[in-house]
Amino acid sequence: MVKVGIINVTGYAGAELARLLAKHPQVKIASVTGRSAVDQPLGEVFPHLAEMGLTIQPHVDDVEMAFSALPHKASAEAIAPLIEKGVRVVDISADFRFKSAEDYPRWYDFHHPAPYLLTEAVYGLTELRRPQVAAARLVANPGCYPTGAILALAPAVKGGLIGGDIIVDSKSGVSGAGRSLSLTTHYCEVNENTQAYALEGHRHLPEIVQELAALNPALSPRVTFVPHLIPMTRGILTTCYAPVAEGVVPINPKGEAEIIEEYRSFYRDEPFVRVVNAPPQTKHTWGNNACLIYPTLDQRTGRLIVISCLDNLVKGAAGQAIQNMNLMLGLPETMGLEALPVCP
């Protein structure tokens, strides 16, 4: 049994990690921390986790593997000493997703406390970085929005099927904003309401651009990303639009079939990404690690439209982190993540 620790178990992503890891057959949660609840039983903070019998500590101790679910900057500060001690880490914050330290003051309003680790950190979108993740000692778990967007677009970008002018429209449940109180996520503000936000540039935008450009450096993607907050707890539904590259496939039913086959081939052996035959719904992934993808061709405009669906707390956070951990430890990638979605 590998001893693991969760830094900041008191957030939604940390709690979801604890829930999923509790039944993992090859790991034992040896230590959990939470700055707001030190020395409290975990079951007092989250009654659904009471049977785990854990007490929240000030620091993770005596672990071989750690997950950090701290806010940005604080996560990097906590991770650097662990790496020096030889502990392997999956970071759920944004602190190691960018390759350039110069991006952090612009997008996250802080100067990176451990820039020397940025070149080493592996971007942990498992489906696209499997060999690198397996060999890494520090993995940067992708953001929830980028996970849905990049997986939706990766086959088209990699295969040169689309031009670089890309629109990503995403709708997220409220848990994506975290557990801290704020007016914008207050029940009375969110209920029976839908709103777009961060139109000037969401923090996940450069992450999406960085990874799409890495898939096809010749594309030079120009991405417009508009996120929306909708009145539900979990889930992200993303719709991506891009013009089909001239001369690549015919703009007719035959071309659409070719695009769909490209997607099916790209994800054929992936355990958690499924290309589906009808537009997916957020309930179809509620509570599990799947990302469902539906590509189609708008033959009137010559645009590719791709819809993706995932649970922001599982494939968008904790489940993806465990998927990465499994690879890092040489375990089957699906271990501990086999649960079917909850419906309704």
C-alpha cells in the first residue's frame, strides 16, 4: 500500500480526492491537511467521509505521494519542499501548468515561488502525456475547463482538420468556483440564473492555447474562450467551434463521417474518453472520470462543432489526479476510477 497525503482536504477537490482514494485498493491515505480545520476530525468537516477516521493535520507527514489542492501560489510553496524530500506530487492548482514564470503575474497575480520546477513539471492531461506522466515526479493537473476543451479539440488540432480561429464556449456548475464564500456563488445569485464571466480573458485561456499549440505548432491557435456559470452543482459542458481547414475533408456527409472516424481512431484505446453518437449531457458524467465527446460538421458554414462533457470535480480535478497518480506509481490507469456515473 502506497502512503499518500492530501494537502487541503477541506476544499471540494480535496474532499473528492479523499472520497475516491478511500476505496483505492493500492493506496492508503496517511495524512490530510486543511488550514481552516487543523486538529478536527475529517468527519466533522465532511460527514460523508467520517468512516475514514482521519484527523486533519497541519502538515502532510510520512508519505510517498502527495496531492496538493491548495490555492495558487500557496500550492507551489508547499510542494517545493516535498519534491526536495523525494515525494512525488500531483498539483491540482494552477501553479505548474505554465512553462513560463512570466505568465503567472499576468494571469494569477503572483510571482512564482519555485520557477526552477516549471520546466520539470509535466502537464497531466493523461491522454496526451502518458509516457511523460509515468516518469514524472511533479505533475500539473489540468484545469477543469481546459480538460474539456483540449480533449474536444485535440484530434482536430493534431490532425490539421481545422483552422486556428477557435471558439470555446463552456458552462460550469458552481462547485468549480471552490468552497470559499463569495457573492457571485451565493444561492440567491446563482439560482434560476445564468451568467457569462471573465470575458476579458479567463485564467484558463492561456493553458488551452499553450496545449493546443503544442499539439500542432503550425496552427498558431487564436482562441476565444467564454465561460458561463449555471445553477447546478457539478459538471462542465463545452462547445467548441472552428472552421474546417480548406481541402482537408469535403463539406458534406462524407466529410463529417471522416471527421468522426478521426476522433474515434484518436481515442480508440482511451479508458475514460468516449466519442458518443448523440450530444452528451452533464448528468451522463456525474460522479465519474469520463469525458464524453461529440463531433459534428455544420455543412452550411463549414465549421466543426465539438461538444464535450465531464464532471469538473472528477475528470476535471480529483479523478484526473488519481489517473495521473496511477501512472506515476506503475499501477493500472483505471484503478480506483471504475465507478459508473450517478443518474439521475
